[in-house]
Amino acid sequence: MLTNLAVRDIETLVHPYTNLAVHREVGPLVLERGKGVYVYDVSGKDYIEGMAGLWCTSLGYSNEELCDVAYEQLKKLPFTHIFSGRSHDPAIELAEKLKEIAPVPISKVFYGASGSDANDTQVKLVWYMNNALGRPKKKKIISRLKGYHGVTVASASLTGLPANHTDFDLPLPGILHTSSPHHYRFAQPGESELDFSARLAAELDEMIQREGPDTVAAFIAEPVMGAGGAVTPPEGYFEAINAVLAKYDILFIADEVITGFGRTGEMFGTTTYKMKADTLSCAKALTSAYFPLSAVLINEPVYEVLVDQSRKIGTFGHGNTYAGHPVGCAVAVKTLEIYQRDRIIEHVRKVAPTFLQRLTRLAEHPLVGEARGVGLIGGVELVKDKASKAQFEAKKAVAAKSVSFAQDEGLILRAMGGDRVAFCPPLVITEAEIGEMFDRYERALARTLDWVK
Ligand code: PLP
């Protein structure tokens, strides 16, 4: 029986990333409050937030310091834009902090309000810069199949997932996709991780040659693919990719919207995977999701071009109202302070072995073909036959079924294409809570096995 709130939801909302026809039948999960790694629905039932919301609530759900700093900033100066050279203290302080911790050689910070608009900015900067440099042909951007970079027209084009393109008339021309680095699913039989990485790098090299190196401007990648299935890269992958990009003077954009700020056990996934990125997008854990904020970290050569262009044509014509919102920046400054003060990355390193041990143990289950992760992020893939890696029919939605059993068991996870399930709990999760999270999913898997039989 649908509750009153559920009926009102169905009558009023279009939910993002939802099967809208199914939603009309089953209704919403209505959450009311959160504490630590737990969220509670309107009936009071508890759930472990195994996805940190959408890979974002890194400090959990009841961080009073973040609430206080937001409230104080709201009282002091709830809004000022930073157009036309206007500024405020939190925006400046945050940019200084980001410069200190960035894993790429950054010169300046450009703010946005979401991961999508950060990547949209990256695309526009690449185009703008190459026009300014008198290289109007050097505009193509290469992304990866199953990569996820957002939903604006440009960032959805970068995204390599069919649902973001079908019937939206995307991707835009000039945005190309190379193969996904998912070894378990796409390596040839017997192909080692290193050989697979070398093959993908050679394929990228061929794509650049085929397109013409003077037409390819940039490459974008997430250190760990998120929405494409919580996929960690194979051994040697980014080292091989770095070499190809360097050969053709192609800008490397790291999309650290999920991995930024400790997720992989280091401040940035770029460092974990030795990515020689030139520029970086971050969001989500930048504020622990207590306020929408994103940032593009811009290197000195790109910044110099922007300044030169202003000398020639005037205003740099890009930016949105809430870019550098004072409340978001104040919350982000406090979030970064807490990461440092409470040694959150050390905590991630301490609990990650338990997380990864329980994650990889799932591969003993008859339905789990792959279970792999890094730090506090990982994915499992449910398969019909482990020996042949044969998949279930997509419309059977087996991973989604396991996630709905998990929800019954009090655990929120996310099912993705290819019957993959992601785990990405708040970074503050304890070892005991990790144990409880996997106990709940193991019960969900047992129910899924009964259901598929
Ligand atoms: N990039 C990555 C790697 C993401 O995971 C996401 C969102 O999940 C985005 C970009 C887009 O961010 P947003 O949903 O804030 O627009």
C-alpha cells in the first residue's frame, strides 16, 4: 500500500535516473533523516548508506560542524556572486587549499555547482583555448565507453553510456569514445592485465592517428569508473595511456568527481593510479555533499591563454550564478579541514583492508563473477555462469533485484548496467559497520539466488 507521501510523490515528481513507468507502480523510498552512515525512512527503518548517497556524503549524515558553518555563512553573507571580479573570503580560502592539495600542477580554480557543469567547463575551456592558440582544428575530445562525466549536453556526450545518448541526439560531433578498461569483462581469454592495458593504449593511439593528431585536443577519464560499474583500472593502464597522450600533445583531464578527497585511500585517485593529468574536475566529497559545489583546477598554461584572450576580446564569457557560492565554499573549507584534522585518509587506509576483504569474499558466491575495489569503493558483477562469465538477460535485472533485496535488509546500494552493483560508503564508516554492510548484502544475495532459480 502506497503511503500518502508516496502518492503525492507520484503525482508531482519526475525523478532523475528512474524508470518512470515502474516508479508509478512501486513509488518512492522516502527518507527522513540520517546519522553517521545510516539513513532512516519515514517509518523509522534504518539503512546503511552503502553508496554515500551518490558517492558523495563522505563524512556521513550528521556532521554538526558542517551544518554550523553553513548556518553561520548563511547568516553572514548568504550570497554573493563572483562575476565581474567580485569575491569573498571562503572562495579565496578554498582555492588556496585546493592549490595546496591538488595532484596536478594547478594555477587557478574555477567553481561550478555540479560535476556535470565542471566537465562542461572543461570542454568549453579546451575549445576556447585551442581557438585562442590558433589551432581551431584541435577540438576533438576522447572519452571512454562506460565512462561517466555528467548529463549536460557536453558532459553527457563525454559519458559513454547508452542511456545518456539514446533519444537525446547525443553525443555531440567531435566527442569520441575509446574502449572501457574493464579487464574482467573485455579482456581476451588469457590476456593479462598488463597486456590488456597495452592493447587499449595501442587502440587509443590508432584512434588518434586515424582522426589526425592535430584534431584531437583532450582525453578525459575517471581514475575509477563510477556509474560505468565501479570499475578499477587494470594494472599499467594509466601509465600506458599517459605515454600516448604525451606523444600527441593531448590534454589529460582527470574526472575526480567521485574519487577526489580520499576515496581511493589517497587524497586523489590521480595519484593512486599515476595519471599524468593536466587538469582536474572535482565535486561531491568537496563539501561532503552538504552543499552543491564543484571545481575545475586549471593549470598555468591554460590560465595564461584565458588572460591573453581577455586582453584581446574582453570578458571571459563563462560562469553560472552559483559558481563559488559562499555557503558552498565555507562548507568545503571546513570539509577539507576535517579531512586533515581527523586524518580521514588514514582512516580510509586503516579500514580499507576489511572493506576489500569482505568485498572480494563475495566472489565465493555462485552469482558473483567479479568483486574488486580500491580504498572504499568497489563493484561486483552478477553473472549467470561464472566459468563462461555469461550474463543474465538484461531485462531480468538481476543486480537491481539484489539491490531491492538489500534495501529490504536495510542497505542502500546501486545497480548499474551489466548487472553490476557498487559499494561506496561514507569514508567515516567503521570496521564494524563495514561488517554489517556486507552481512546485509550477503543476505540479499542469498535471496537473489533463490529468486533466479
Ligand atoms: N563525473 C563523475 C565521475 C560522476 O560520477 C558524476 C556524477 O555521479 C559526474 C561527473 C556528474 O556530477 P553531477 O551529478 O554533480 O552533475
